[in-house]
Amino acid sequence: MVSMKKLVKKNNQIKVPSDLDYLAEVDKFVEQKLKKTTLNKSQLADIAISVTEAVTNAMLHGNKKDPHKEVTIDVEVKPKEIVITIQDQGNGFDPDKVPNPTQGDLIKVAGRGVFIYKTLMDKVEFFIKPHQGTTVKMVKEIKPETK
Amino acid sequence: MKLSSREVKGVIILEPKGKIMGGPDSTLLHDQFHDLVQQNKKKIIVDLSKVEWMNSTGLGILISGLTTLKNNQGELKLANVTDKIQSLLAITKLVTVFESFDSVDEAVASFK
């Protein structure tokens, strides 16, 4: 029998089960990794928000909250940019088919995650292999602003 | 996220503190809206001064609260919206949905 997944941290990577209870741990991990950068409060918040959006989607839509599937988050601090990848074990999705939440019914409760992180991050790429999971790669440039 | 509340002139002021990102803490705020309506408390202000940031789940909880109150002839308003949350409301066009005030006092005064 495949055992339920647990939280695993190793170097710049954290793996969590597909359970929203682990969002706070992911946030804490990312915050810790970015502590020594020169990103200002607003930039740090943009990254934190974007990561939680992508991880939530990975858990709910990618892995369908399957406790046997995990979400892997990698945080890479480069001299001029932060690169974060979020990978699930789901069936993939078409990011071009995600509706724009600013059109139509504004008071729907969900559906803003992808739009928000595409807006807050400087670059977002999707790597999708049908039935082999989705990887979202998001980049935030470290601009020469003081904290 | 922690949640406290107080009442001023018949208006309930909810004071979440921390980050609203989803998970068990966020259901606290979501459930509070329903509980208050059950208690016939239908004038609600969410004071966001101590919310570091929220993501779309947090926005969804506020929208759900707004809808719940409206469906029960109540009102939900926001106060002390921080810059980060204000920018989120702007980019998602939710600035047109929520009534916001610069202070709790102004928000309280706006209830008829």
C-alpha cells in the first residue's frame, strides 16, 4: 500500500502533501529562503502570494487533494532574480483556457489564482506533460530598491 | 491568522491578524460571517489593518461574506485596507465590488 505523503525539506526544496493545512509551512519555507535578499516588503509579498496561489492550485486542481500525491516547491535565489517552481502530479491543464476573472461575474468566489500570479510575478512559464504533472516556473527580478 | 471582534454602535468589527491564504485559519473568518448572520448581526466591517497580505482565497472569503450579508439584507464593508490588498483589489477589479474606508470610524459612520 502506498503510504500517505509527509512534509520533506531538503536544501532549497520542500515537498508537501496535497493538503491546504501545509500552505503555512510552504509560506514559512519561502520566507526563510528569501530572508537575506534585498527584496522589499512589497516584492516579498508578491512572491508569497503567488506561491500560495500556485500551490493551492497544484493541491486542489492538479493533485485533486489526493493524500498520496505531493506538491514540490523549489526556491532558487540568483544574483538578479528569484526563481520558484511548483510541481504537481496531476493530469495537466491548459493555462490559456483559464478565464479572465476581471471579465464577467466579478463576485465569483474562486478563479483568480493564475491571473494574480501572472500579474504579480515578472515571468511565468508552464511546463505540462499530460498525465505527468504540471510545473509552474515563476520569476521575480531583484530590482535595485531598498528594503 | 487570528481573529478578534468587537461591536461599536451596533456594528460588528472583525479584526483578522496575519495572512489570509487558505487552510484552517481562513475558514475561521468564513464561518464567522455565517455565525453573525445567524445572530442577526448584519452590519459588518472587516478591519484589514493587521492583515499582512491575502491571496485569492482570502478575496474569495470576503466575497462570500459580502454575498451572505447581502442575501440577508445586511452589509459588509472594509476598513484600513493595506497597500498590498488594495493593489490586489484593483488588479482583480474588486475595488468596484467592495465599499472601503480609511478608518473604522468612517466605516461605522457610513451605516445608516
